[in-house]
Amino acid sequence: MEKKPQQPTPSVFSSLFGTSLRRLKIYYINNSKTSKCIILLLITLLGYLYFGTNLMRGRRLGYVGYKYDQEDEYWMSDGEVADYLNNLEDTRPPHCLDQAFDFNRMFDFKDTVSIVLHFYGKEDLGHFKLAISAIVDHTPFDVYEEIILRSQKHEGTAATRLKASLIATGTILVFVSSDVIVNEGWIQPLIAKVVLDEKTIVVPHYDNMLAGHRFFKTDDSLSSTFAWSLYTITYENAKGDKEEFLKTSVLRGEVLAVKKSFLEKIGNYDSNFEADGGGENLELSFRTWLCGGSIVIAKCSRVAVHSSLRPLSVRSHANYRYLTELWLTDDYKDLAYLQGNISNVLSAEETLALKNRRNYFKNNGIQCKDFPWYLSHVAKEIITPSENVVKFGKLKTKAAFCVRAISAADVEMSLCRHHIYDSEMMFEMDRNGAIFKDDYCLSLDTSGKETGIVDKLILTTCQDGSQNQIWQSVGPTLTLTSRPNQCLTQISERDKMTHELKYYAKLKDCSPAESRMQIWEFINY
């Protein structure tokens, strides 16, 4: 079997069909020679294409002269691509369909737009083929000037986008990853908001794409935030149904639009991150908010990302330390290292990179607020644990249910959603064994007077030395120090009145038969 090439050449784009007649500039960045090769392609209007007996209107990207790996699960034929895009669900809220973004009518539109598509040849060509086809199919040609492609040398997202931004001619930059499928009307809301507010980075709403390009619309209220383990995680924003442009604490990074002058003003992309190590999106998020900008989600802009609900981690320890040391103040660094289980020992190379970056800020007059300002004014949804905390996060059983504080006294068990930041499920455990939220500790209704259930888990005001509030881990189980032979147990039973299945926790005798319901762990956030 012939293998597909490690990277496509510019000639790959010589068979883009069904587009408007115009001259399109595509930059092909040759990183190994630190040069750029400008290719002018005349794209001819060929009309509608017919594939077999099906009439499929669409724009076609053909990989002329190349054989592809038939084991690539993401590969689609030209006909399949056209059919897929033509049948892609338009997930925009209804009011978005009535909006017409005529830039020349809305304002004196003098900006030009460069679309930067990040692609490296060792990625699946199937992803890339669908991504570029979706851009061509769903982007009006009078909106953008050029598409900039990155290829040849693998340097990671930050370094790649930095180089692309330096050669881009557009005054507005739109960055797109190669595993993204843009939907109808995706780019106009991004650009419109950037034009109106030049200090704002605008990102789309992410729908979810699973294996086989199975497509799922996600709730309009979803935005992103960060956890103290430096995960980028989904957050259900209560304002999501009310605001057209929703402020978000962090951006995921797969797609974003930004004024080039503003990106340069705050230091552009930071190339100090190790390739594929993660963290670039959090760094840009912190810097944008702290250095005079903002980040919003344009709810009328929809794109699909593979596993968009999966939390993004900082996989490289070097990247984790760099991000922590660069932006977190001393009172939060230890917490981040604890939650991420990462050593805080910097290498000489890491120390030098931090010094150079700080000098860059100083020499270029980049003035930024400190991290406590970000927590109090931007990421208000984030819970900051106490100083003497030893564990922080969601308290989960092996049966995948988590403790949830509905009110000051009411505690129930709900199915854990690891990908969602849920403040009602966040608990702390201190060195003394107390498990608490704010000023309320997990305790027991020993008499059943509060809940009608003897020994049911509840929240009560924390009391120093209370034997009903001091927990200890015995292997993977949780017991009270005063009742070491009984284990905290997940219970499920039907309500006698409503017949609904309810879940809660109570103390029961420890038993191997109850292992799934009596094994607990803290999931760090």
C-alpha cells in the first residue's frame, strides 16, 4: 500500500473548485530555510460538481498526484466531503440567521483579514482536507485576503502562529487549527466584534465532534475556565442564554480572531512553549486579560472541534512551570504545583526563558495587572482553596457519582461530569481531616432529624474538634475517626412519593460487597 505524503505541497490546492473567480494568496511557510514562498493561485469558477448519481453542490479539494492511506479513519473522498458539508447542521441560535454582516454598510470597513491554518504534514490528511474544504465552503471570498498555511517543520502551535502572524498582511488575524470544521456564517461575527473592539480576542462557540466526524450541538451557555491543575475546562455560564457576546475567562485556542496590532502590543504568541506540551492557550488568556484586553465568545459563530468537551491539560512539565512562574503570583504558585503534582524546580533553560520574556515585556512597555486582579474581576467562578488544603476537587465514588452541595444543609450525589467545572461539587480537605465548602463541613445527620435518614451525609457549620466532622482515609475508603468500622457509602433509592431515583451518601458498615459505593477519590481541579 502506498503511503500518503508526510506533507502536501502548494500544488495540492490547484484543484479547488466551485469558488468565485479571484486571485487568492496562499503563503507556504518554509521554516527550515526561514523564508516564505508566495504562491498566487488563480481559482476558476467551474460551477456545480456532480458525483455519481447524487447532485452535490460544494467546493472540492483534490489531492492531485497523491495516494492516501486507506487506514486513515478520517479520510473522505471529494464526494463525501461535499456531502458532509452540505448536510452539516446549522447550529446557530435562530436570531443569528436573521443577521446580515455587511461590513461596508455597518461601518467604514478598511480592515483586511488573514486566515492562518495551522497544519503539519504528519497529521492526518483527512482532518486537513475537511478543515480547508469547510473554510472554503463556509467563508465568503470578499471577507478575507489570504490563507496562510504552515508546513514542513513541527514547532508547536505558539511558535507556528507567531511566524505566521509576522508575515500576514491582514490587519485582522483569524487562527484555525487543522482539526476544526467551521460552520456556516462562522467568520462574520468574529470579525464584526474585533472591528468594534480592537482590544478583544473573539472566539467561536464550540460544537462537539467525535470519531467518524459524528457531530453534536453543544449548549449555548458553555464557556471555558481554568482549574488549579491548569486544565482548561468547560464551564456552564449562567449568562450564556442572555448575552450575544459572552465573556470567557480563558480561550481554548483552536479558533480565534484578533486585531494584529493588539496581538503585537501584548507580545504576540509566546514561542517558549514546548511543541505539543500544552499551555499556550492559558498563557495567551491570562496575558490578554491582565494586559488590557478581553476575551468573548461570539455565540453566532459556530465551529466543530474533535472532543471539544474534553479538558485541555498542560502535558509538558516545563510548560507547566513556565506558565505558573510567568503569571501566577507567589501565593498561588504552590497551589498550582500541588494540584498538578508538578515539581517547582526550574532548569537553567527555563529560568533563562522566563528572564528573557520578562525583559521583553519591560523593554516594550507592556504593563499588566497581577493575578489576584484576574481572579477577582474575571475568573469569578473559580474557587480558591484554603492555604492548608491537602486535597481539593470533586469527591467521587468508583461508581462515578460525586458529592454535590445543593444548599448549606442539603447534600446529594450526582453523576460526575469530569469535563464540567461545577462549583457545587468542589470540596476541600485539610490536614486535620475536615472536608468542607466555605464555612460548612461534611457531617452526619446522626439522629435523622434533619433529613429523615439516620447517618445521612449533610453540611453543617464547621466546629473545631467535632468527631462528626473529622474524616480519615483507610485505603480508598472514607470513615469518621469516631466510627472507624463504618464507611461513607453511596446510596440509591426511589422516593416513596415521586418514585424518582435519588442518590445520597450515608455511613454504613464497611463491606467488600459495597466496594463500588465505598471507594472514594478526590479528582483534582
